[in-house]
Amino acid sequence: MLRSRIMGSRRWVLSRGTVVAGFLSVLSYTASIVAGLEQPTWLLISVIGAGSLAVVFTIVLSARDVRTAEQAAHQAAAEQRRALQEMLVPLVHTLGEVAARPSARERERLQQRMKSAVVGAARIIGPENTRACLLEIAGPPGGRVLSCPTGLWFGRQEAPRAVFCEGEPRGDRLLRHMDQRRPLFVPDMELEPPEQRTRSRTYRTCIAAAVAPSANHEAFGLLTLDSPEAGDLTEEDIKIVEILGQLLGAALAIK
């Protein structure tokens, strides 16, 4: 969401400069043509002079566009770092509270709060129509099921209804990535094999990461992120989802 706003403003700045530079380039090109025609001297001098200025302004504006793009990129990086800090600090604080509580009942209450906080934090990754949810695991080996409990999703107004079962193609892939602690990134669901595509077609791209504190510890499910447009999520978002999954896994591992 934050990234889309920043990138949108950068595109506006670049497009405005590009249009002006393009107009001046056309003017300089026109001047070179008119200079070869039989026209009054004053007109030739005026047009050639305007064409020369156009070339200079085109170069200056192009350089300005580059600087503007660099500034926008630096601003985007700074905004992302600030957003991550604002997102991670309260999560780490809650994790510390879970570890400090002597009562199992209090720890469980804080763990439930941590679930909602992590899913809410994941929600700010990507554009506004992104949806985040926690897929919790249940069932014995060979019959495991991943599903999103009521209230453990944030984002666009469309509750996740899919249930992923062991023994089915989509469920097996998700469980395999969870067991191996490998994140799953699908850039475009339409390019996936038919058995891996969503039946409802409510999203085109998604990321899933294990909710586990480490590779050797029990996994509690998957933290997922999806969006209806291909390109809304990128490889840069994977690590953030992984970190959030590890933080939640660390909180849930405290007994």
C-alpha cells in the first residue's frame, strides 16, 4: 500500500518531465528541418535558436528526471524502513511479554493477540487490495489440514474460505513448503498448472511462509499474502513475510 503510493508519485514526476522533454525534442527536430527550407532570415534564426534551446532543455530535463527518480527511490526505501520499524517494534515487545508471563493462561491470551498483530502487519505489504491471513494446521500426519480461522485475516473484504488438505495437490504443495521451511511465491496464478490454480480465482499472486521459530522446531501453519493482480507482490516481499512468520512462530513456541 505504502509502496504503491510512492511509486505512483514517482511515475507522475517522471511522466511530466518526459512529456516536456519529448515536446522540446520535437521542436529541435522541426528546427533542423525548417533550417533547410527557403524562409526569411529572421524566421530561420528564430526557429534554429528555439531548436538549440530545446536541445539544451531536453538534456537538462532528462538529467533532472534521473535525479528525481533517484530521490524517489531513496524516499521509497526510507519509507519502507520506517514502516518496517513501526511494524516490528510492537511485535517484538509483545513477544517479550509472552515470554515474561508466568501464567499459561496469560501467555495464551498474548499469543492470540500476537496472531492478529502479525497478520495485520503483513497486510501493509503490497497495494491496498492485498489480503493477509494465518493458515493454522490441524489433524494427524497424513490427514493434515490448513485453514484460516475466523478473524485471523486482514485486507480486502473477502474472507478466505479455502481449506488445503493433505493428499490434494494444492494442500501437498503448501505443506511441503511448510515442512521444508521454504517460502512459496507465485508471481501469477494463471501460469501455474491447472491443479494448482485457485478455484474461485480471487487472487493472481501470493506468498506463503512457515510460522515457525526455526527449521528444527514445530511449524504452526503458514502466514500468507495474496493479491488479485499479478505484479502486486514481488520477491522483495518474501523476506518480510518470512520474518513475520518466524516472529509469530517464536511467540507460539513459548509454552
